[in-house]
Amino acid sequence: MSVTCVTGAALMWTLPYIKYMGDQTFLFFWICAMFSIIGATYTLVPSAVHKCFGSKNLKIAYGVIQISISFSGMTLLPTSVTQARLRSAFPHYWQLSCPASGNDEVSALANPNYIEDAIR
């Protein structure tokens, strides 16, 4: 389960760099791998819940996990909309809030708009 989570996180964090490479075929396989990891998570969660909570509590515990997944998606929607509005209203907001805000390459990579700026 931890291998699946680490692999999924690595795939998702590196997606902007893969998109920046410009190879559509590689990007397609990268996204397919991301969705395969999501499927692996849904496959492994019932087994992990069974091991942690036992078969007697499996139904309740797995139901709570499924509800929490849905609730987290609904909770994150307003956050992402607000973030998109902030980006459009204050284009330099993310650069100012970055702790490494110098002009070197390291701070440029820490900037979330780095890839978008490079494409333009």
C-alpha cells in the first residue's frame, strides 16, 4: 500500500514536467500509469481495512473511508476554485509567497507557474 501511495504521489508531482517535455505519447502513458495507481489504491484499501479493523468492522470502516473520499473531493473543489481566482487576480501572488523568491534557477523551479511561463 505504501509503495502504491509513493508511486502515485511521484507520478502526480512529476506530471507538469512530463507535460513540459512535449511528447504526447509519453504523457499519455504517464496519465495511464496515474490512473492505474488510483485503481490499485481502490483494490488494496479493502484488504488494508480488513487487516486493521477485522472482518466484523469491515463494512462500517470501509463505508467511512468511501464517504471520506467523496467528502474530500467536495471539500477541495471550493479550494481549487479560490486558488484559480487568486492566480488570475494576483499573477505574482505565488512568487511572493514562495520562500525562495530569488532569481536563481532553484527558486524558478519552486515557482508553480514555472512550466506555464516556460511554455508561453
